[in-house]
Amino acid sequence: MVRIQAFVGVTPVMYSRSSEPVRFERDCNAVLVPQGDVVTLPAGTVGYITQALGGSWTVYVEGNLVRIAGQDGDAIGKEPMTPPTLPEGATDADVERLVWEQLRTCFDPEIPVNIVELGLVYLVELYRPDSEQGRGVRVRMTLTAPGCGMGEILVSDVRSKLELIPTVTETDIELVFDPPWNQTMMSDLAKLETGML
């Protein structure tokens, strides 16, 4: 873990006038985008929210982007995301629907499009864990660029959001790179959002 007062070595990213200013109310762990390094921002740090999607926040601070996880939203005056719920007696189809909903709350910190619409999710399947009741969820996913430092952060985000689903007791999330991702895998909505349609 690194405690920092200022960031160096990253190309500055401009924020828009519509970005929301924030002041960190307490020391807060964050992840540098796109490197994936964990840093600690001290209380009193000022920044601008550039993306608030899926229960996490991308914040522009001193020329760098950092990702603030949902459970740390209070550090910037934000409420955490409400956990998902299932009806009593939910079927596998109900759970699978909720899995896809949760995956749609996982965003690349630099792109305002969820990983499903980006075409990064290759496989989702439910299974029954051997030694316990409940359900397991297997996900095979990829990245827009194999060398992206945010890979493990996205995997962790997927895992934590799927583990919030009632009856899910196990997750098996793996990054794969075959087939390699390309822009044709994006949905029309993702292409529209990113100006590629």
C-alpha cells in the first residue's frame, strides 16, 4: 500500500465543467487508473468525479484518475450501492438474470460503458458447489487490452458484486484472452456511447 500526497508520471486527463467537485473526508484507498496500483489519498484531498457508474467512482485528482470502490463512497460523501435481492424460492433463471444485472454494474474506469455492453464477458454459467448448498457462478471475461493494469481490479469488482447475490456462495472468475477482444464485440449501445456507431 502506498500513501501519496501527489501523483507523478501519468498523462493528465482533463475533467469537464460538469464534473462534480469532491473533498475526501477521510483517508481513502484508491486504485490508479489505468496502472492498477493501490494508493492512499489523505483526508482533505480535492478532486472531481468524472464517472459515477455501477456503485464506484472515477475521480480526477492532481492530473490523475483514481477509482474509488463502492464501500469507500462515504469518503467522498456518497452512499454505497443497495445490495441485490431475490424473491423467496428463486430459480436458477432468476439468479442468472440477477448475475447479468450485476455484471452490468461493472464498468471500465476510463470508459462509461459496462463490461457486458463492451463485449468483455465471454461466459456466464451457474453450477452447484460440491460441498455446500447454494450456487456457484463461473465467469470468463477479457479486457479491451491484454496489458491493462486494471484487469485484476475488474475481476475483483465482478467477484464482489456477484458475491452480493443471495444464494451465491462461490465464484470462479477468470481473465481469458482467446478470442482476443475487438470492437466488433461491442453492442450497438456501447458503440453509440463511445462514438463508434
